[in-house]
Amino acid sequence: MALEAPLREALSDLLQEAESLGVHGLSFQHIQLCATRAWLHYHRLDCGHLNRHMQLGSLLHERGVSDTFSQSLYGLSPDRVDWAKREVSEVKKSRSHEAALTNQLLFYLAALTAATGQVWRGILRYTASKRTKTVLLDPPAVLQLQQSLAHLREVLALPQPPAKSEKPVCRGCSYRLLCWGQSTDDEDA
């Protein structure tokens, strides 16, 4: 299905601003989870390589990456791309933090839809339950991305990370060491 003019313009504006800010899909996931996490990630303050949950995610990503995908488009790095079906997938261990995962996938859909001029479909694939969830780039989804980008713009303009606040996501977060001085190896998320 071809892209209609209003959607094409909204996506173009969104992607131009995202590119000028230097944000990408993972930034859209982080801002949905935690503003502090988004700020730390953006400023490359990270210890994710020490986190076993992130190590597992990296392994899932490596196994799912399409050989035919180029990462030069808006810094995209989705797990799977099916160009023939116009379908992009993210492979995750579980459904935890699904809203944040959806936000990341929506950014990928926006970029691929804008780049190709064709509407794309997203799939969240959960390895633990072997279930999937379809994600579509409809007007409410575009509004959600625009709101996330506005929130990112505000947070990233801060000279230091926003004040941390304990949330359920903190328990397994790769930034737990930076925020709380605690390792995630103590507990399972």
C-alpha cells in the first residue's frame, strides 16, 4: 500500500528531527521506560556489556539479524527485516515492557515506511512464549512517536541526567549500576 501525503509529511518531519538529535529506535524504547536511562544512553554512559540480560539480548539480536539489512538508514538495527513482505521484527525474551518495545518498533516502521514509500508492518516476537504481536503504523502510533520525540528533546537538552526514581524496570536495568550502585546479577528480572 502506498503512503498517503499527510502520513508521509509527518514521518519525514519526525525522522528529520530524530536524525538531527541523533536518536534512533533504542532511544524511543529508553524514553518510554525511563528518562534517566534515555539520557545516560544518549550520552554513552553505559555498562550494559556487564549486564547478563543485555548479553542475552545481544545474542538474540545477533541470531535474528537479516544478512540483507544495512544499518545506514537512521541508525536502524532491527532484529529481522523481510523486504519482500515489508515486515520488520524485534525478537525479545519476554513481553515485559511491551509498550517500550512497541515504541522502538514503531520507530523502525516509520523509518522504513518513509524510506520506501510503502507501509510496513512490525512484529514483536517473544522467544519464551513463542508468541507474536503485530504492530501497525497508524495515526495514533505516529502521534505516540511525536510525543516520545518531544520528550526525548526535553530530556536530552538537560545538562545532567534527570533525577532517578525507583521503578519496577530498575530491577533488571543495565543502568542499575550507574543509578543505584547495584549489580543486576543479584536478581532475575
